[in-house]
Amino acid sequence: MRLKKFFLIICLVIFSASTVFAAAPLSPEQMQTILAMPKGERPAPETYLSQKYIKNHLKKFKKGLSIVTSVASFEKFMLHADKIGREDNTCFVMPKKFCDAIEKEAGGDISIWEKKLSFDAGYFKSQGGLVRIDIIDFGDLNLRIPDGNEAGVNDYWIPGGWTVGDTPEAVTNKIPKTRIIVRFLAS
């Protein structure tokens, strides 16, 4: 895991001018400092991102939210639950229009989803495939930029509300299952 984190930090420094890293107004040094902090001790995004940036980022989500997860995770953690999300009352989401675009681009190719959503190659296939969840009503679910302390954060998380695969991300509180539409995408 340390090797992945080291590789990510090197990529941040080398590729800091790319769209992902240019999207969050942080220097490579700021990103490296935040990433070096242990999970659970990372600062709130409001301490290093402007209110204007946060507002503009969250506007990307106003026309709908989507989640993509593995079949195994869906069956184990969501299928029989009243709400979907982690034990810390968080759930990672992306804008529905970005999810639509990735689904079109992927055309059933799971590896495209893995790249765009910052998962290891082969992860979704090894977990039984993909499940897409669209959220119908989310106005009261506390949409916000992830701080990196969420239970669902993996080794590829970066500050600023974007995945390494150039997809905007946010978190909400747990989502009642009465507000979702579920589709199985690929296996």
C-alpha cells in the first residue's frame, strides 16, 4: 500500500498540470502534505479550498447522483439494508451525467470504470461485475466534498473532489433505498 501511495504522490508532482490536478487549486506540495496525513486526521476541504471552488464543484451534481459499486459489495452491504452507505454515514457519489458518459464510453468494458473511478485493474471483475445506482432525491443528504477520512477512501484518493481518473466525486449521508434505482451493468 505504501508503494501505491508513493506512486500516487510522484504522479501528482509530475502530472500536476493535467485536468484532474488543475481542477483542484492545490499545488503538488499541498496535495502531498494532505496525502501524507493519516486517514482520520486529514483537514476539512473548507480549510484548503475556497467557498467558490466548493460551490462550483457541487453544482456538477445538481442534476443527479450516481454510484457504481461491485456486485459483491451491493449484495453484502446494500441488498438487505434500509440505507446505502458506510458505517460513518458516508456514501461516495458522482454526477449522474458523468456516470452516463462513462457507461457510454465503457460500452461494457469494466476496465474503463476501474480507471475512471480509481480502482485497481481487475477489481470489479473479481467482485462479480458492476452495479449502477441512481439517486432520485438527494436534497437533504448533505452533499459535500470528501475530506479523505471517509471509510470508503482507498489508496487513490486525492484532495479536491476528483478521482485520479478525472471523475468528480462527492459524498452524501447514507441514502434511503426508497430513493434509488438499481441496474446491473457488466460482469
